[in-house]
Amino acid sequence: MTVSPDSSADEERGAPLTTFLDLDDNVLGILYACCQSNAALRHSCASLYHSPSINAQIRSAELVYAEDDTLDSFVGKLTSFPRNAHLMTLALSSMTDVRAVLELCYRMPDVRASLRNVAELRLKECTLDADSASFLPLLFPKLDALSLSYCSHFDSFLNVLAPQLDLTSLAITLDGGSNLAVHCVGKFELLQSLFLDFRDTADLDVAVLASLRQLRRLSIAHFGPINLQQLLESLSCLHHLRLDCFEAPLGAHFASSTLQTMHVGSIFLDFPALAAHDFPCLRSFGFSGIDFGLPFFWEVEESKEVMVWRTRNLVAWVAGLPSKACEEGTDGTAFALSGLPGGPALLCSRLLGELLPLKSKIAAVSRVEMHDWCLNSDGMLVLGELFGGLGPSGLPEVVASFDCIELTSEVGLMSVLQAM
């Protein structure tokens, strides 16, 4: 490859054609920054791969220690990492002896030097202990984000780590939670972002999070009932809150003067109503579904009317907020509508019709999952009215699981499809 912007001028001066690799390193860095396929450019030849000005731009590189890696191969990856680049993220997975790996890295000056800029450490399915925690501040002096996914023996790990590192971001995902882990979290008082997903755990004692005075972003999933109001009152800087699989006590009242965004997953009919005046700074209220599955007896007429009333109440307060539907259903890409298992078609169709005022709120939905619905002809037409004309292509993909569909002779299936 040659560079000759003005060949006639070159010929007059007698200057030779300049090859691409003869360019000054700073020029190579500029070209790399402007190139859309910069990764391909960097790997095209050894000279570009080792260019200081190019490598200095690699600010978010990630290095992964996978299950099939050996210690020697991992160390080899670290030592071959470009000296002028900054390794920002390190991910270790399926390691049974984290301490041995970290100790080996600490004993090798070249490896230790390549780790000094790591700001984010992600550990997945690793065996942790107090000894491994003691190496983190030595190897990662700039570490401010830590993620633990399905790691064992992390209680002692966090207890040792808390007084040694000023983390601003912490994420913990477990299969079966530990109250000790929650208490450990409260010791990281400078946290600004916290993610907790403890499946099949006891209720969350929000009092242990009260020390996190600088927390601005909180995500909680798969806990039992949470004293949300106590949580909101204790976290005075909280701006963003996400609650998945959230259980709220009946009659609860929530308010926050700082919250800007809130996401609650699927909304149950007995979810406490939220009022706009209680959240003066709220810009976005997201929900990824509506769940009608309440234990009512279908043969009792009063119970049916209660469900209709609760649906209207839910629609009213959701419509009064800056709300929007999000696509995060069972497969992570859909808006979920969970119906009434065994419920009568007349009631199911009527409840679906009560959602029509929310049509504008679900305008961005492109995929809908429906489960446990029994609809009659009117219900199918309402389904078409509710979702017809939505989505990027004008019509969302509706994946439905119907208990039954009751169509009369006056309204056939083709009429329903045309309505959608």
C-alpha cells in the first residue's frame, strides 16, 4: 500500500513514494482512530500491532481466563499484551484456585505491570477465599468495579476486601443467597452502583444498605418482600432503581424526591399504586409485563369485578406516570402478558380490553409473549386493537399460549387477523 496524495509534485521533487508503514507513528494513530474497522487494521501486520500510538488508544480491552486455559497460557496472554495499551477489564472464570493465579501474577513484574490499569474485575464460577482477596489491592490499585457470578466462599472474600479497596461498582449473582453477603455489601460505603441477584433467598434486610450514602444506581432481583419505602428513605442519592421479581406488601406507599428512573419488571394487579407527585424527578418508569395471575375463584362474581376494578386502577396510575413498556420477557426480548390459568374467556377478554388506555405506552414493543389466556371473539378483536399498528414494522410479533379460543360464527379467525 502506498500513499501519494500528489504524484506530480512528488515527481517534480524527485521524492520516492511513501509506503503506509513509513508514516510517522502519530499519523498511524490518527488513521487508526478514524478507521471504522480499526481492529482489522491493527491486526493486519506486526508493525501496526505494536504501534505505540495505536495501542495507547485501547482503553477497554478485555482479557478472559477461560476454563480450558492453563496458568502458563494465561500468563502468556498477559505478557504479550501491548505494552502501550491499557488493560481495563479482566475476566476470570471457572477457577478453583484464584489465589494461586493471583499470587503467580504478583511474582512476575511484567505481568504485574500489565495489570496495574485494570479497573474492572469479573469473576465467574470461581472459588474465593480471604487470601485471594488480599492480592487484589496489590495487583489492581485502580480497581473500582467488581462482579461476582456464582462464586463460592465469597463472604470472607468481601470482608477482607472491603477495607482495602474503594469500589464504586459491585455486582453479585448467586444461586441461593446468603444474608452474610448482604451484610458484607454494606461495608463498601463508596459504592455508586450495586446489583444484587440472590435466587431463592430470604427477605432482604434493607437496613444493611443504609450505609451506602453515595449509591446512585441499584438493581435488585429475586428477593422476597422488600421494605421499599425504608430503602428509598435511607438512600438519599439514589437516581436509578430496578426491581425484578419484586413483591410489594398490600397497602404500601412509596415516594422518592431523587429517583429519576425506575423499572419494576412485570406488574401484578396488587402492586401498590404510584403517584407522579410522590416522584417529582421521575423521568422514566419501565415495566416489562403485566401479570393477572391472582388467586380468585372464577365462579364468584364479586371476585371477577374486583379483578376488573384492580385492572382499571393499575392502568390509571401507570398511565399517569412517564411510563413505557420494555421487552424483557422470559427470553429477555419480549413484553409479557400473563393471563388467568383456567379463567373464563369472558373475563379474560374483558381484562384485556381494560388495557387499551395503555396502547401508547407499549408503542415501542416489537414482540409480545402471552401466556394462559382464554379469549372469545371480542377478546381476539381487542388483542388486534391493542397491538395493531405497533412496533418498528407497524405490527409486533405476538407469541401466544392460549388455554382456548372461543370464536363465534359472526367473527371468524380471519377477521381477527385482519383487525391486527
